[in-house]
Amino acid sequence: MNRLRDKVAIVTGASPNIGGAIARGFALEGARVVCTDVTDTAAKACAARVEEAGGEAFPVVGDVTDPDHAADVVERAEERWGRVDVLVNNAVWFNQKGLLTMPLAEYRRQLDVILGGAFLFTRAVAESMIRNGVAGSVINVLSTAAWQGQPGNIGYCTGKSGLVNFTRSAAMELAEHGIRVNGLTPTATLPEDPEILRRTAAPSATPGAWSMDFTGQLPMGRLPTPRDYVPAAVLLASDDAAMITGTNITVDGGATAKYWPWTPRAS
Ligand SMILES: NC(=O)c1ccc[n+]([C@@H]2O[C@H](COP(=O)([O-])OP(=O)(O)OC[C@H]3O[C@@H](n4cnc5c(N)ncnc54)[C@H](O)[C@@H]3O)[C@@H](O)[C@H]2O)c1
């Protein structure tokens, strides 16, 4: 409790899945949260969820690829609470398509959401932190697809792996200001939100042409839920992580550490 007391956090792409869970988790640790999303319903639902948990939040609707949106979010956070301490670059466009099937315009757009959005928000927030003398924390939500080659998901894999070195480079540049930048790597996630659960096909059903065995290959034997990511996000956001920068915390049930031919629990 209170590990983020009085901190001000911005979470982009604050859907009821991972972003919303992190926003709520931050609030339970004492943070005030700006929930942003390109959809009005997601941004408002996130703010309502934080308030239901006893925290303070407000929604801002906008597109992470729009420089004015990033500036607007930071300005409104400063107007309301005077500062920004934490940014979570979480917004994503999944758009699972392969090299042979992805229209160029969609590829460019997907990279813009993942990499352009992180660039604009990290820069706007870093400028605010420097201006206000805040030794803050930026968390880039990655994916196991940043570290492994998934077939049929070319834009996502490329964007997320780009974020790995964006994280390191931004961390080096901002270190002199005491600002930390880290990655958080989730993997295929079992939604907690009943509506998302209803809409989402079992992860093993995607993407069409390639057979995937998500739960069978996971050493820990179950898919993580959004709640499983919250402790790592809170740690990276908190002052306990004062000497953690330019790196990544993976919360994947052992997926990326696994020796590739081994099938857990097969014998
Ligand atoms: N769900 C998973 O299985 C999984 C696995 C690994 C990594 N991740 C990562 O976790 C993060 C959250 O995933 P999720 O499953 O909660 O996603 P989600 O689709 O539930 O939420 C993403 C949100 O981003 C918003 N968004 C999309 N384009 C936007 C834009 N241009 N500007 C602003 N907002 C925009 C969407 O409206 C949506 O609310 C993502 O970065 C994702 O890559 C998710």
C-alpha cells in the first residue's frame, strides 16, 4: 500500500484489460491516474474503475500518434495535479497480419501506434519531468513477441522489438535527469473482464494459419491475467526501482526462458 503515494501517472490505451488493471493497481498504491484511450468508452471506464477502487482519475480521449494529444494529456495532468511522475506506454493496435498479407499502409500505421505513440508520449512526459524536477519513471509495455519471431504478426513483432531498444536509448538519454525508462513484458493474457473474455477467441485459435499451443507450452501452466502484471508495473513506477533503468521485467510464466524443444508436463 502507498508505494505510489501522491504520484501522478498517465496510462495510454487504458482498456479494461491490461492498461485498466495497471491504472487500478497504481491507484490502490496511492497514485492519481490519467486514463487515455482513442475510444471514449475505454478512457471513461478506466477512470470510473480507478474511482471505484477509491482513487482519483480522469479520462482523456485521443490518438497516441497525434502530437497535440500527448501535449494535451501532460498539460491537463499538470493543471490538475501539478506534475507527472509515471508514464505507461500501453496503447496498441494488434492487427495480426503477416509479411505476405499486410497492406503497407496498415504496417506503417501499426508501427506508428506502437513506436510513434511511445516517442510522442515519452518526449512530452520527459519534458514535463525535466521542467518540474521530477525523477520519474516511464514503462513501455512490450510483449513476448518483442523477443521472439511470431509468424503472421509482422507489424506487432517489429514494433514491439523496436520498443526494446527505444527503452534503452531513452533510458540513457534521460538518466542525467534521474528519469528511468524500462520495459514490462507480458505474454498471451487471459482477460479478467467478462466482456473481453466473451469477445476474445481462445489465444490458441490465432493467427489462422499457424497452430499455437499457448497454455501447453507455458512452464507455469496457466496464462497470466492482467492482475499478474500489476506488481511489476508498481515496482517499476515506484522509488524502490531507483536504480533500475534501461531494462525489462518479463512476466510470462517462463515462456521466453524455456528451452525451445521442451514441452512442459509432457512426461
Ligand atoms: N493481451 C495480450 O495477450 C497481450 C500480450 C502481450 C503484450 N500485450 C501488450 O499489453 C498492452 C495492452 O494490451 P491489451 O490486451 O490490454 O490491449 P487492448 O486492445 O485491450 O487495449 C489497447 C487499447 O489501446 C487503444 N488504442 C488503440 N489504438 C490507439 C491509438 N492510436 N491511440 C490511443 N489508444 C489506442 C485501444 O482503444 C484499446 O483500448 C499492449 O501494449 C499489448 O501489446 C498484450
